[in-house]
Amino acid sequence: MKAPPFQYHRPHTREELGALLASLDNAKILAGGQSLMPMLNLRVLAPDHLIDINRVPELAGIRETVDGIEIGAMTRQADILASPIIQARLPLLARALEHVGHIQTRSRGTIGGSCCHLDPSAEQPAICAALDAEFVATGPNGRRVIPAADWFQGLLQSALEDQEFLEALRFKPWAKGHGYGFAEYARRHGDFAISGAAALLEVDGRGQITRTALLVFGVEPAPRRLYDAEAALVGQIIREIALAPIIDAARALDPMEDVHVTADYRRHLAGILIGRALREACSSLERSQ
């Protein structure tokens, strides 16, 4: 099928982009197009205006700041994966990007596009939730910073308002040498994940856990942090972690059911994958010490 008719716009600055969003009704932003174009071709969406932001250079790039790492919303997934800054300071993001699509789609797909589309199975929004990222949005009322906890509003629904655009994502890296782990299950490498999980760990000199993040995605309409399980891990010795309560917490979620898998199967996968992610985090922590 072909996309429905629309009027095409190609701004070159953030100001032009803001003006278009403020003046046009029923407009959609085109970033990498890896999700939007199939949805147009299948007539899932029928915007009157398509705003191509690929010619707005300020929206791309990876920058180290005094507060951490800032990634422009238009930064290609392939560029993030290849970045020495990301490999060194946000290794969990790099680890997850290995599972995102294929080399062809990563060369076009953007981190901002994925975080605005918010497919429940998408790895990048999930990692943003695990890392407590901040989303920098710009609109008619100026710029605002949205914490990850407020970004996810439901299935395919972000906190971005109609006349706003996502400008950048901000991350505060964990301590050097922290442990990180990622696991997902998909029918084939590069397919959408049926379920996935991520884990982060920091320990003190005695091997006692001081900070952790545990997350499951692809199970509910939005990524889910396991806050109670995280709190229970703090104070445990890294070599003596009790996995059973964490697996039980993942399996206590309210999973989706669709034509691909049952809710029970997603629940089962959630427990297995959070266990794998946590074990990988422990192993990476041991290797760094």
C-alpha cells in the first residue's frame, strides 16, 4: 500500500520546526521513519502534514556536559552504538542497541523517534527508564525537562504535547565500573522483543550493593521498573543475591496478551529474563573490579 496524501515540510532550524508545529493541524514529525512510514503505508495514520526534521542539525549529536551525557533526539542509533562516549559511560544503552533492528534500520532510526513512538517492545525507551533519563521538549511555552517517570503515559503515548518536539535526552551515568546486564527474547535477532529486561548495580568496597535498577519491558504497555525488588537488593552482598524474590516480582506484573503470545507466556519470560539480566550485571561488575 501507499501512504495517504499529505503536505510535506522540511524545516532547517528549530525555530522553523516550532513555527510549523504551532501553525499546522494534524501534523506528524518524520525522524528516521522506521515506524512512521510503515504506519502511513498501512493507513494506521493519516496526517495532513508531514514535517521532515532530518535537516535540523542541532537536533543530532552526542555531548558530554557537566551534568552527564546529552544525546540529540535525531541521533542515529548506529552513531550511538559506535560512540566511544556511550560505550564507556552508558554501556547498558550500547548493550541494548545491539538488539535493535538490523544495521540498515539502525543507520536511519533515531533514539528520539523510538522514544516518541513508544512501542512496548522497544529497547531504547526501556533503557531510558532504567537510567532515569530526562527528556528535553520544546514548544510554544518554551523548553521543559520531563523525567522518565513521567514520560510514559500509556500504550504508544508519551508526555509530549501536540505542538512540542523532542529536542534531546539527558543521562547521568552510573559510577565507573558499575554492573549492567540486558536480556530479551525475540523470535529472530532484530525482531521486536516479546519481552526483555535490564539490570544495573553498584557496590561498595565490601561487595555490598548500594544502588540498583531493575526493569522489564515488552510485558505491559510501558516499561516497568521493579522498585520494591530494587529496594530489597540494596544491602545484599553481590555474591549472595536472592534471585527468587526478583523473579517473583517480574512475574507479578499484568502482562499483555496478543495474537503472538499469551499473557502467561510473557509472565514466564519476564521472570527468566530479569534473572539473566541480573546475572549478567553481576558478571560485568566482577570483571570491572
